[in-house]
Amino acid sequence: MKLFFSLLIATSLLGPLVAPGQPTFTAGGDVTVNQNSGAYSSATPWATNIVATQPQFNILSINFSGFLTFATDPAIDANGFLTFEPTLNRSGSATVTVELEDLSTGQKSIPATFRIYVNFINTAPTFTVTNPTITIDEKDGAQALLGWATDISAGPNPEEITQDIAFTTTLISQTPYMSFVVSPKVDKTGTLVFQADDKANGTAVVQVTLVDDGSGFAPNENTSLPDTLTIIINPVNDAPSFTVGDNIQVDEHAGLVTISNWATNITAGAPDEDVSQTLTFIISQKSISTYLQYDIPVSVDATDGTLTFQATPHYNGVAVYEIFLQDDGPSSPPHDNTSPLTGFTIQVDFINDPPSFVIGPDIVIDEGDNTYIQENWATNISPGESPNEQDQQLSFTVVFRQVTGSLAFLRSPEIDTNGTLIFRPTQHTYGEAIFDVYLVDDGEFEAPHQNQSPAQAFVITVNQVNYPPNDLFLSNTEILEKQPAGSYVGTLTTADLDPEDTFAYALVPGEGSDDNDSFYLDGDNVLTNEEFDWDTKNSYTIRIKTSDGEFSLEKSFVITIEKLIEGIKFANAITPNGDGENDTWELEDIEAFPNATVYIYDAAGQAVYKSKEGYTPWDGTYNGRPLPMGTYFYIIDLKDGKNVYKGTITIIL
């Protein structure tokens, strides 16, 4: 269409439509610019072949389409250069009619028409935040803030008024005890809604952006600058709570009674209160039997719910208690620091005595593979205070509770009836193990009798013995030439019987340390100190020392330099005539790229050769038949992320 228009103008200038002496010119083509690209000035004359003694271009009319207007209207100077400046944030097109006037004669040319197109560029939407910081109290429930975001606009160009917009909210950070049932979000009207968890408090920072459904590819923008919303929820003290344990029934002479986890689900009220508040159980005695009393009063540990007491020997009966949990937080409304009141009973029954013993000391030994035997470790072994229990048979039970470190046992701790303790740790393990021990007799065990002593705990500690390193490894011993100084070679690791040892590494002199200066260590990483040239030297030896702080080991390594191949070389023609010269298309160094693909096409676009994962030189045939002389097209992709060759290969016969 442009070519036809240009030819038409030229014909008009040369034909009978041009009056004698009438000025003439050749009009340029349509002009296209992007919205907000600023003032336009043509790099070369828009109007050429200007025939006039005193030329002046006149703009006869400007007809707009779309939303386009001009900050500076189009103008053409006497040399044919076109200038104009579109109004900011306006796009569309303008049809401009121009004529050439010869000021010396007053004659005017035939008018020419062209178009100026200003491409629409999507601009980022905008909005204003009315309140960047929202502060409420814990338990305030769902929040809906109308008009939180105002001045919401898809963009300044009228063409953007039909765009759909939506807010996006991203949680940037929140303090440990902040959480939401309904995460913060903003609808297109600017209403902010959120709902914090009932027991959440603290601070959350939310990033808010506005997105329109226009293009976001540069130079277009469809996302506003981010704004920040800070939500602060003030804490309100929650009442503590717990689950009361079962009513307690023990035997007379039970001694100190300790019931672990008797009170459970102990909480100060909310997660933040669990870590900041101190809890206390308040126990009051409502009634007690005449002959029941305690050497150690009833108490409950608020940290783990352990209930303890010790009834006075030979006393029994029933006591009724009320209990509640109290925290040290505020108590005035809306705060609450006291749990609901609940109750429990303790019943001490008359019963035969359980067996008893005195537990031995905790054991501390060094790491090793030995059986440990200690006679009379458990002492004062008794089936009970009653004379009728003296003939009972006894046995010890050892129960594992917990362990630290790597400690394990080939023979778990055992205690015989004489109180001898026997155990055997596993070699190269160490740490601390805690065991509970109790004594059992073969007497009556059904209530109200008791044939088992209270559990007692003891600790076996096996001290670590340091063993020297036994080998040193380097994860990689090859590096490509031409790499800059500071390049990574490999990572050092040490073999050691002590799995938790840490090691320090150093380059040291000695056998195999000839090239230590060419490398340096960063922690356990080996790095280069220079750039290597394979043609100059292709292997280096270094000597490295590993140390665990007490023992050390040295070892030499050979670092091999690999030759760098950056691409391939090949001819642009072959002569498959059987003379032994240039009969096939050789690709030099192609073997360095095992994943390379090679395709050759004839002039019709048909593939006459394909090669993947291993190149076999092309001999100018297709399906075993020679191809005619001519030009063919190749594509070679080395699959190295950067080298793709395209061009022609000629068969010459």
C-alpha cells in the first residue's frame, strides 16, 4: 500500500496535474511512536525532493482517532524535517494533511496526507492508602475497613478506564504469635478485610499492590508501586486452663508420691502467654479424714503437671481438694488470669508394704567396648517392712527413659538380686542415658496390695574419647583451564571414627606440596590461586592437613587441568567424489559436545540428515543415495546453552 502511494505521488508530480511553477515534494510515510515517548523529530527529512524557491510547509488539517491529542502539533520545516509531541498519557492516531507553499510565488503544492500513530502503553495503576497502620485488640473478630484504599485508578490514559483492576496482598513478615483466620485482602472498592486468630497478637506487615489486566511486558506496566500495611493486635490476657488428673488412690506407706503429667494440657491461655507468664496451681483442702495427715503437702508443678505428696506412715483416709490455675498476667476486665475451679480426691488405703532398695550412684565411664560390672550397686534391698514379706523373691526392672548423644548399648543395664549392675556400651558411642529402676517381689500385687517399689532414676554417662582422623578426601580433582583465580575445585571431607568431630584444613609443606602456591583453602573448599593453561601445565600436586584439634593427618592430591573447548570448526563445502579428500563433512571438536544435534535440509526444507548424541560425518547422501550438487542448509546446536550454528553447506561434484 505504501509503495502504491509513493508511486502515485511521483506520477502526480511529473504528470499534467501539476501546474507550471507549482511547488512539489515527495511525502514521507506514516509515523509510529509509543505513548509518553516525548517530543518527536525525524532523523532524516520526512519530505524530500522539495521543489520551491522559498519553501514553507502548511498543516491543513489534523483529524484524530482514539484519545490522541498533541502537546505540540505536527510541523514540517523548510528542509522537510517533521516534529511533534503527543500529549502525555494519550494514544490513538491522527490523520495529517500538509501542503508545500512557495512563499516567493504564493503557489501551493497538491496536498499530501499521512498518519501519526501513537501506540498505547499500559501505565501502572495507582491508589492511596488512608491508614497504613491498623491497631485493634486481640479477640476483636472480623474487620472490614471501608475506603481503606482510595483514589483507585487503572491509569491516566482514558483508554485504561475499561481495565479490570485487583489488589494483591502479600504477607511480608509477622511476629511469632500473629496469625490470621482470614488473611488481609483488599477488594477493588478499597475495602480492607481480615480476621486474626482468636488468640493471636503482635504485628504483621503486608505488602499491597494494585494490578490491572493490561499488558505488563515492557514498556507496559500493569502493577502499581507497593504500599505497606501494618496490623498491630494488642494482647488481652486469656484465662489459663488445664485438664485435672484422675482422683488418686495410693497405699499406706507409699512414701513420696510423684505422679508425672497428672495435670495435662496446661496453658497460660495463648501461645505468647505460654512463654511469658508464670503459672501457679492454687490448692485448697475442703475436707480430710481424722487420721489422714501428710509429711509433704499436696502440690502440683505448673511446669509439667507433676503432682506430689507424702502421707505420714500409718495414716490413711480420704481428703477432698479444690484446685485452680493462676497466671501472673493482669486480671481486670477484659483480662482474666484464673482458670475455672475444679476438684479431686486423694485416698490412702491400708496395704502391705512394697519392696524397697537404695539405688546406686550414677555411672561415669570412658567410651570403649567393655562390660561394666559393679557389685552392690543397689543396696538395702528389702521385700518390705512386714516380717511376713522376708521370704519373698525379688527382681529388678530397668526401664530406659531417655538418651543424649550417640550412646547405645550392646547389653542394656541389668541388676541382679544382689544389687550388681551389669551393662556394655556400644563401641564408639557416647552420651548420657537415663534409666528408671524399680524392685518387684513375688507377693500379692492386686489392690490394695503392692509388690513393686517406687521407680528411681539413675544416669549412665559415657565420655567421648577422641580418635585420630583416618583418611582425607577431595570431592573433585579436575578443573577446566582458563578459569579465573578463585574458581572452586572441590570440597574436603575427613573420615573419622568420631562422627561429631569438626575439622580444620591447611595447605602444608612436605611430599606432594610442589604446587601449594597455586591454590588456597576457604574453609573446607579448595580454590585456585591463578588461571591455568593446559598447554603450559596440565597437572598440579598439593598437600593438605586435616586436624580435629588434637590429632591430624596429611595427604597429597593431584589436580588435573582439563582442556577448554569453546566451539567447533567445519568447512562450508564437501566433494563426495570418492577421491579420499573432503568426501565427508567433518566437524572438528564435535566429540566434546556429546548432546549436540545436527540437521541438514535441502532447498525445499526437507531434512536429508539428522544426528543426535554422537555425530557421524555426513557423506552427501540421503537414505543411502547420493544427493545432487547444490546448496543445503544446516543447523548445529551444541546444547551448551550458547552455541548454535546456522548456514549453508555446498555439495560440489
